[in-house]
Amino acid sequence: MKNYILICFIYLFTFNCYSQNNNTPDLPSHFSDSCYGHIKELASYGVRNADLKSGSKTINYLTSKFNEYGINASVDTFTYKSFKYDSAAVFRDNQRIRFSTLFINPYLKEVDIESELYILNTPLKDLKEDLSYKIVVVPKSYKFFDLFKINAKAIIIVSDSLHQELQKNNESKVLLKLYGNIEEHSAYNVLGNINSFAKNTKDIIISAHWDSKVGPGADDNASGISVMLELAKYFQQADSIPYNLKFIAFGAEEVGTIGSQAYLNEHSAEFENCLLNINLDAIGGNEEIMIETHLSSKEDINAFQKLPSTIRFCSGTDEKHRWVMISPEFYAATLFTEINQIAWIDNTIKKASEYLKIEYRYGKSDGDHRILSLSGIPVMGINVPGNRYHVLGDIPATINKTSLENVGKLVKYVITNRNL
């Protein structure tokens, strides 16, 4: 009897250890230090841009790290166009109109557009007219992102007073002159795959963008890249993994999430086997973890697919926001105007938070996951606020190492939880 009790005790102890070990945050003790090492190296390159030497150095660093960890790395090259904006002018009956923001696609090879004027003064939900051949004028009172749902030659935002004045005479034409030139660029996505030995295994994509907008971009987004690299190293050394893991370092995120658009177009068939995308962007702050989850509807996906390819592969370039172009970056943002929590992901994150004693909240987090959501898969964007982005002061000294480790633990838990 005593032997039977002892055997049962040993069995229960062993089973309990296995169950906990399955979800234990057993990342190496030096995880955050290793992440910080990546951040210091990448930040030392200055602005990371595919058009600069820093771009080549970054690609070499990422591929060498994947190979060092025993992961075969590959590089996808893609091209995109950007419009180098100079100025724009709008004339109505030879009188120049002052405007605050202009939405237009300059890649249609039309620099002078003359079209009928349409003064919008009804709620968008009541809009029935075909505006594809008109220039639409709207007051500032309209919601910014709602305007992207209008299919027009151009959309011009003016002051409320000027809008009222224009309504008095709607029987006129408008001439829009756009000054600038189109530039073509090459950029790169770096890919690393770890395949599970289990049959019929689903994929999970862990992603982060490698480029920076201004300065060294330690938090935005060397921090996300660093955790992605260390998680790749960890899972490559694991005895078994429950999913095929795809690690993607996206390029050209800062000019309009173009790297993720290129990946979506090039690898569209692969998303059929994909369970989830976890995107890491600016995760080195000192506040609690912020998570955005989303599952796009068929209507959203169909709307995106109807966008002309010239729009999909271009970016807004006027950083002073005098002029903003219609692009997927903004279109995707319209899909995230409300938090869209997904039950099974929410349950997993809640369990992870309780088990790991890590605080989190739901919020809005721009990034490449918003583009990947247009494949139809659930996405999870992770951000840790507290630092300033797109500034020269985004340096390694601002990074909170604890945040790097907590995000790593959270992602590890989500991936190794067998209930997904």
C-alpha cells in the first residue's frame, strides 16, 4: 500500500512538473542582456534605411545571427515607389483655394487634374453618388480616417467657413496641380523558419520591423528585432515546438508598412496554414505591455484587394502633414478604430499574465500586424509605451530591459500553450 501511494505521489509530482514546465518562462537568465546587445549593435548603424549603408549592415547582421543560431535565413527583395513631394495648388474658377490636407494618388501619372467639384455635406453612410471622377471637398469636421472610404480622384479638406462658401456655387470645376517626382526604391525582408516535427502543424509568424525613421531607433524598433532574434535562438534550441515558427524582419515599415505588404502579396498562399501573427514594435518602454488584437472581416479584406497596386506600394512622404496620400497604411488603420478582442487569444493572454505576473492592457498599436490581418489571420501587436519615437534621442540608454524580458516571456507562453 505504501509503495502504491509512493508511486502515485511520484506520478503526480512528475505530471505536475511537466505541466508547469510546458508553460514555464524558462528563457535563459541572460535573455534581456542578449537583447540589449542586439539593440546596441543595431543602434550604432544610425538611421537604418535600405537606401543607406546602414541597410546593408542590418541585413548582414540579421542573416548572420539567424545562421549562427542554426536557422537558415533568406532575404526577400521588393521594390516600391515614393512620391517626393514639393508642393500642391488647387484652383477653382482660376481662384486659388487654401486647403489643410490633400488625399491623392500621384502614381497615376497625372500631375494636373481638372475635374468636377463635389462639395460633400452629408453623412458618409448616406453617400450614394459615384465620385470616382470628381474632386471632393470636405470640411474638417469629418472624421479623418472615414475619408479613406471615399473613392474619388482627390479629396481636399478645407476650413468649415470655406466649405460653406463653396457650397453656394457647386457648379464649377477644380484644377489640382501637384509638384514633385516619383522615386523607386529597393528594400528587404529577412526570413528565418523553424519547422516542427509534428504532423499537420500550423504556422505562427513572429515579426518586427528592422528599419528606423529618425536616428538610431533603439526602441523603434531595434527592441522588437532583438526579442525576435532571441526567441528564434531559444526555440531553435528547444527539444520540440508545437508550431512551425516563421521569424520575419520587415523592411520599409516606417514609410508605410510596405515590407509587410510585399510579404502579403508574395506569400499569400502560405497564410492558409497560419494560426497567428505576433508583431513586436517598440517594446522597450517602462509602462505596462499594450496589446492590440484583430481579425479582419471578409468585407475589409475584399476592400483592400480592390485597391490599385500603385496605391499598395507607395507611401506618404510629407512629414509635416501638409499633404497625405491615400495608402494601405491609412486604410488598414481604419480597420482598427475599435479594439477587436479575439476570445481564444484573450484567454491565453489572461492566463499568461496571471502565471507570469505581468501587467498588460489592450490599446491601439500601429504596425505590420495590421497589414497581415488583411490575409484573414488573427493578429496580435505588442507595444510597451514610455519612450519617444522618431527622435534622435531614441537611444539604447532609454531601453527598459525588464520590458524586453516580459515581452519575451509572454510570447513564449502564447506559443508553447497547447490550447491554441
